[in-house]
Amino acid sequence: MRAFSKREIREFYRRLAETRPIPQTELEFISPFTLLAAVVLSAQATDVGVNKATPALFALADTPAKTLALGEERIVELIRTIGLFRTKAKNLIALSRILVERYGGDVPRDRAALETLPGVGRKTASVVLNVAFGEPTIAVDTHIFRVANRTGLAPGKTPLAVEMALEACTPAKYKRYAHHWLILHGRYVCKARRPECPTCVVADLCRYGAKTGPAELIAARAEAGASPRAAGGSEISGQLATRTLATSATMTSPCSGDGCA
């Protein structure tokens, strides 16, 4: 697979930024602590599912102290619709206790400190640092791992390898929002089973060799019970989509690696 040039990388991010100038996380939160809690709850769960459970939880426990006062069993009742809810309830209680005892109830702005908290790994710490504190971290989830490998932007065999590659190649001016642009692109355009290549603004830069064509995409949407008009394009302008349709057919570069499935 031919590596991206610096010019292509800048253009890749410029186009994603054009579609979503100020992207936001889709998890709902009201403070650094509720963001931390929401990200912990989102492990092996969808943002939509987490957002259905957290309003009731945060109405009662929006600080570490209130979470401890609420208790593990009550938290279990409130998050029962989320996968692994018992383990996650234990983690929320345990991390809340640490935050109260060591940090005065505040969420630390430090990766090492965050990663000592129960239920918090590198990805969760990166999300909190980026969203709550504005740090230019890039958390690699399944969507970003797929986009980085499939497009050829930052190939890697592990999430950490992809993260390091993205850190190295992403221009400084785009790092603040790179995580959001890539995850939203993977979630809504560069989908796992059938990427929506005809409406992709970076299709002509992408190295993926098995791009979906318009006919295939229409068939896929019909299978899903959605009309082409309702399912297409989301936030992409007609001008960008037209440009991509014209150029995507010319791309024949092969794709290899874990993210090409």
C-alpha cells in the first residue's frame, strides 16, 4: 500500500474538517466526572445505549461523592440496560473513592493518574484528556482503527500502533479534533460492512481497493429498509459528494491489514 504524502494527509483532514468544523463527542455529559463515567460505561456498549441510561444516573450522582453516597446496588439498577453493568458499577464506585481520597473529588488532568483508576485504560484516558481538557490526544477505538487501516492513513496491527502512527502523521492544526473526525467518519461513512464510498469526501485519497459503487450502496440500503435519499450523505454537501463520485471510480490501490475487513 502506497503511503500518504504530507500533502495528502493535510487534504484528508481538511476535507473531514470541512464536513464537521467543530465535531463533538456523542456521549452526553455535564462535567469532567460525568464524561469519565460515561466513557467507562461505554466500553463494549454503544453511545446511544449509554445516553439512555446516564440522565437518570447523573441526576442523582454527578460527582464522585454523590456516586459513593448512591451506592453500588442503586447504580446497578440505573445502568442495568448497559452491558457488563455489574462490573461497571463496581468500577464507578471504586474510581469515585479514589477521586475523593486522592484528588479532592476532581478528575486529574494527567494520563498516568487517569490510567490508575478502575475501568480506565489508555483509550478512556485519551478521550477524557481530549474532550474534558482540550488535549490533542487521539483515542483509537474500533472505528478509528478501521479507518486508519482501510484508508491507509495510518496503518497498524494494534490500536497502540495506529495511535502512534496517527500522532506522528497528523498535522498539529488538526490534532485537537482528529479523534472526533475519524470516529464519526468511521461510524457514519466508512462503515465496517459496507462503507459508503460514493458519498465519502476522501474517497479519491483512500487506498481501499474494494470501494462500494452506487448500485451496491443502493442495494445495501434497500436491504436495511432505508431509501437512498434518507440514508445518503448525512452531513456531506452535494458538491463534495459529486466530486467524490467522479474520482472514487479511478481508485484501484489494494488494501491490506487488520482494518480492511
